[in-house]
Amino acid sequence: MIELLWLLLPVAAASGWWAAQRRSADCRGATVHNADYFKGLNYLIDDQPDRAIEVFTRMADVDRDTAEIHLALGNLFRRRGEADRAIHIHDSLIARTNLTDDQRRRAMLELGEDYLRAGLFDRAEELFQKLLDQPDHTAIALSRLIHIFQQEKDWRQAVAYSDRLEQISGESKRRQTAHFCCELAEAANAQNQHDEARAWLRNALTRDPGCARANLLLGRLAMRTGDYQAAIAAFQAVEQQDRGYLPEVIALLGQCYSLLGRLGEWIAYLRDVQTRDHGARITDALAEWLLRQEGERAALQFLERELREYPTLLGLRRLVEIKLARGEGAEYTDLRALHCISTQMLNSAARYRCGYCGFVVKSLHWWCPSCLQWSTIKPMPDLVMKTSA
């Protein structure tokens, strides 16, 4: 009941406006309108929304002043998640012949929002396209159309309409359009259209020089075509753009250096990065390559020293794995249990988190499914604590 009363407050405000506009009307006509209005409210209070809609829709037959009530009521039904009822109200309102041009455009905008909420993107797109030439509604129509194109993965249209919205509003859309270009590059790469993919990625970096995703994709594309030096340059650029995404390229960088036979340079690079970033995946990678190149003792010394100051679950598991590789026996029972527990914990833990809304997930998404922001989901640090001196 409390929720319903909050729903009715804006409707009551709209009815007050309507009543003020009707003061000059004859008393008998006003009485009829008021009687219908309060009858509709009673139906809402009695939880009979369908009958309430009938009453309010019938009131629209009288004159156009009641359009404000219908706009408010339909909007509130949509906010409550009742998109079908909102569609019914706004659609019947548009069908009336006695609306002003402004009221009709507002009703079209609200109906478009209803369709959008209901997932009827084709109908919503049709309405928003009709509103593009209306100066008062151009910006909102463009933003809704961009949302639709993202949902439908029509990235070319999303780029074009975002550029148009940026020109009209003055608000930069380059961060999101860079991701649209990356989406187009991934589609081209899947079709082995490597030149087109590179062109889209360069476009992305022109729009947003800080787009780490573009360099990550450029590096993968270079690896695919056998240009490992170019791949190294692209992957290393990721750290300069956004260190939060560095864990995503560590394994790929190791492959490139290994294929070029430059493992000494690779370990030196890892040591340099590790002085700035004591994250779990950096530590784990350095321990792995130290084990390969310098042996067990060097890897264990590094891990024991590092974990004393920067304990991480991934680093602990690597330490246990190296010690377990020494042999079998009763003394290794506890280590095997510890390795099993740490592995289970790592496999079940969420690895990525949105810095904008806190959404957590096990795989990387460039577009947050929760808050719909771009580049806000990043690898979660596995750093437990830094011990005090």
C-alpha cells in the first residue's frame, strides 16, 4: 500500500495541474471529470489497475488536458516494471486526435521508453528515429538509439550515432566509441580480415589513446600473424595505459619473448614490473620463469621473500607446487592438502570486479552487464596485505 501511495503522488500532482486548467469549465463537466478521476484512484487503491486504466483512458476522450495525467501514470507504471500497462496507456494516448504537437511527441518518447523496457527494440527504434528531427528530443532519442545498437551489436551505427550525439551535446563519447571500434575489429579478425581489424584498432586509439583494449587486441593480432616484436610493443603499452589490465597480457608477453629466444630480457622486464606491481599474477609469472631459467632455489628464494611482505593466494600455491615437486612421502601430506585448498579457492573466486558498481565476475567483460559502463571491469588484485615494517 505504501508503494502504491508513492506511485499516486505524481499522478495527484498532475491532476492538480489539470484541475487548475479546468477552473473555467462549467461545474457539471468538472464534476463528471472529478468523479471519473477519483473512481480511477479508487480502483488503483483496491489493486484493480486494469479497471483504473479503463477509467483514465476514457477520460482522454473528453479533452486534451488529461493527457498530462496519462503521461505521468504511464511513466509510473513503467517504473514499477509494468511495461505492458505503460504501453497500453501511451499507445492509446497517441491515437487521440486532440493532442498538441508537444504532447504527441512526449507520448511518443514515453512509448519508446516503454518498448525499450519491454525489450521490443525494433518498435522503440522506429519511434526514436521519428524524434531525431525534434530539437527538444534529439539528444535523448540519440542516446536511446545508441543503447539499442549496443544491445543489437550494430557497432557501426553505434559509432555514427555516438559521434552525432557528441557533436550536439558537447559531451565526449570517445571512450565508448573506441570500444565500438574494438568490437568491429574483433568481428573483422574473426573473418581473417586482418587489415580491416588493424584499421579499426588504430581508429580506436585515435579516439581514445588510453584504450588498453585496443593495444591488447593489436598484440594478439600481431601474434596471430607472427610479428612477435610488434606484439611485445603492443602488450607493453597496456601497462602504460592502464596497469590494472597488465595481468591480462603477462602470459602472452612470456610467449612472445620465448618464441624470440629472449628469455633474459623477459625476466628482466618482469623484475622491473614487479618492483611497481606486487600483484599475484605478476609474482606467479616471475616465479614460474625463474624456475625455468635459474632453477628451483632461485624461485623459492624469490617466493619466500615476496610472500613475507606481499602474501597472495596464487603465490602461495606456486610455492607449494615447487616444494611438492621435490618428492613424495608422509611429510608432503599437509602440502598436498594446502595445494588442493588453495586451488579450489582460486577456481571458485571471482577474478574481476567493476570499479563503478562493484559487479564481480569470473571472466573479463569490457562492458559491465550491471551498470553498462565501459572499461570499468578489471582484474581483482589477490594482494592480502602488506606487512608492517
